[in-house]
Amino acid sequence: MTRLRCAILDDYQNAALRLADWPSLKDIDITVFDQPFASKHEAITALQDFAIVCAMRERTPFGADVLNALPNLKLLMTSGARNASFDLATAKARGVVVCGTGTVGNPTAGLTIGLMLELTRKIGFENARMKAGERWQITLGEDVEGKTLGIVGLGKLGRQVAGIAKAMGMKVLAWSQNLTREACEAAGVGYASKDELFATADIVTIHVVLSERSRGLVSRADLARMKPTAYLINTARGPIVDEAALLEVLQQRRIAGAALDTYSQEPLPVDHPLRKLDNVVLTPHLGYVTEDNYRRYYTDMVENIAAWRAGTPVRVLG
């Protein structure tokens, strides 16, 4: 019997093989790619002989051009239950089965609050100064109690962030394209128009899914409405915000700062101007990166492969 080849992509932490029972997959050769592909061409070349591909979120996109260039691909998986970078119609037309996985908890909510506290209390900044032996206390923090948090997107994650913010004594407003006043009342937060939210919030945090409708949702005009003392947090997806406009307002200090976990290009290039700004907190897309979540992702991927080989695929998308 010909052995199938399985690629585990973008395992930056080399965590996949220790977090699931891959040896249970008999007659399958596993190859781990722990570095991002430099280009679409490199990805296509590297994956030519693989029948199974395990992708981590949108780190490696599988659009129609990539799928059509991989004749041996039979099973494609993503961590999580959706992936905006997969062309599901092309996969279906080519007979490629696409599966997702479950998730654990909602770690992005915790990261969002952590980024908010870093912006307002400079915890990591002062930690680095302490360890470098620098002068005692140079920052003046801001208390979030009494401040207004504006949430763009009041789904499961947005509501969780809202609950934590309210427990910290913050006033919470929300807006999204389909959000109603009734839904806000049910969540115990205030309803605001988009213009009102960006003009009045002390901190704006984004929690919508990337789609064609949400791409560029936070525009240059929205950023211009923000108070000079306000902060922006984006743990959703980079393209939801006009990145060029955000860079400009940060460079010109027209807002107090931003905390970003997602970017239009990932990994963020080493020479990207965002890396040089002292009013920006940057993290390398950590929102979903927890051991519990990864264990669920990879365990479900092993189960997906076994079910697919048995002719009864599970967690099928599209």
C-alpha cells in the first residue's frame, strides 16, 4: 500500500507532534513545516506530494490557484470551524474534502484585556525596564474604571470582552453592521452608531470576522473621529482596519496608541514601520495560541484523518 503523506503547516512552536496521537495514524508519513512559506510558489512546490494538509488558521492561504496546483491533495484541514483563506467551492469541485476542528474557551478575550492593560498601565514596558536595570518608575498609568470601551462586533467574543470590561467599571458601547439596540440591551451594553462609537470611546476594540463586507471596515474617516487620548485594539484580523491610515495616525500621534495582534501581512516584516513606533504594542497573532486550544486543534485533526480514511469524514466544511 502506498503511504500517504501529511503536512502540518506553520507549526511555529513545534508543538503539534507532542499534543496529539499522530502515531495512531498508521501508514501515514507526517512532515512538520515550522517556518512560514516565503511565497505562494514556495508553498505549492513544497506541498506537491502531500495528500493531506493540516493548516493553522489563515497562515497559509488555499485559494483556487493553490488548490488547482496541488493535484495530489485529497484532505485539507483548518484549525477552527472557518477559514476565510480557503476557497471551498474550488476544493469541492476538485474533490478535496475540507474539515475543521473544535476550539477551547475564548483565549482572545483574555489577550484583548491584557493588551488594554498594557496600553493603559505599561506593564510589559516597565517589566522590560526593571530587568534592564533602568531607573525606577517613569510611566504614569491610566485607570480604565470610568472609561468608555467601544466594541466593534458583539458576538460571543465581543460579549465576553464586554462582561470583563463592565466588571472593571467601564462603560461599554457596541456597534456592528447588523447589531440592533435590542441585542445591546440583552447584553447589558449601550448601542451606538459607528460614528458615535469612534468619536466617544476611550478604547475601541474590534471583534468581527473578516469577510468581504468587513474588509476595510475601520476606515480612515473612523480613525480620524477618535479622540487624541483614545486607543485602538485589533485582535480580529489585520485587513479589517485600513492599515495605511492607522500607521499614519499613529506616526502623527493623532490617537494615543494602538495594540495589534493581527496584520495585513503575517508574519509582520522585520522592517515594517509599525515595529518602530513607541505608541504601539505588538504581539505575533497570539489570540488563539494557547496549549489547550492547540491540543484540541491537533487532536481533532488526527480524528479527522482517521474518519476520512474510514470513508466517513467528520467536521466537514462547506
